[in-house]
Amino acid sequence: MTIVPNQFFPGDSKPLLVQGAGFQKERREYDVEVSEELERRTKRWREKKYETFLPSVICSAPGATISNIEFVSPVALRATISIPKTCPIGNYDIVVTNPDGAQIVGSNVLQIQSLPNGQIKCRKCSVLMPKPVDIPKNAAERKTWFCPNPACNWHQSITP
Ligand SMILES: [Zn+2]
């Protein structure tokens, strides 16, 4: 199994593509009793209903959640992964469980990296930017940091 992307920072929340083999989507059929009124009209007392079951996907990283699972094909799933800010750095497994209970395990396919030294992540768009440092203790002016992503409007002002 491979995942795209496969490297994340703590605090990331991103789309994820899981590529592998044997992913299953199951459509289960069952009978339900119809209402008396429908039975009178149709002379049938049961009808067929269908329910679709998708694989579940989990990540072994502490606190990580995977949601919005979408079945693309037996070799591809799409999902959204959220990794808490407190997640320890390391390599983690992804486990896909099919509706029949069979599991497909990707060992150590997901890597959580530490943020580069001196950098922080934008709180709004997750782009990396230099950490605000060296705030002069006696400076009167207010310092403002802007996110370097032009599509993002996040900024933070710090009064020394
Ligand atoms: Zn931003």
C-alpha cells in the first residue's frame, strides 16, 4: 500500500489518496415489510432495500482521524486525514478494513515530520513561515506577521 502524500506535519488536515489492492465496496440487499396500505395496493408484503458499505481506514498515529472516505476503485480510496498538533514524530501504519472484515495493512507508510527549525505553520492555511522571533522588549511599534501564501489572509499582531 502507498499513500499520497506520505509526509505530514503535526496539526495537518489534508486530503489523502490510499493506493493498494483488494479494496471492497459492498452492496447488501435485504427485505423489509411494507406498510399495510402499500400491501393493499401492490399485493406485495415485502420489498427490497439496499445499503452500501465502504471500507474503514484508520491510522496508527495517536489521535489521528480519517474521515470522508470515498471509494474510487478496488485499488484507490480517497479520504481526509487530521493529525493532532501533539502527535509524536515517527512512521505510522494505515489499516483499511473491508466490509467483510478483511484488513489490508500498510506498515510505516505514513511519516510525521517535525516542523523545520525556526518555522511555524500558518493557523489558517498550514503554509510554513518563519517563526516570529526577537521581539525587542522596549520597541513601541506593533509587529505584524503575514502568511506568505497570497491566497491566505492570516496575520498576527504582537505588541512587544
Ligand atoms: Zn496562511
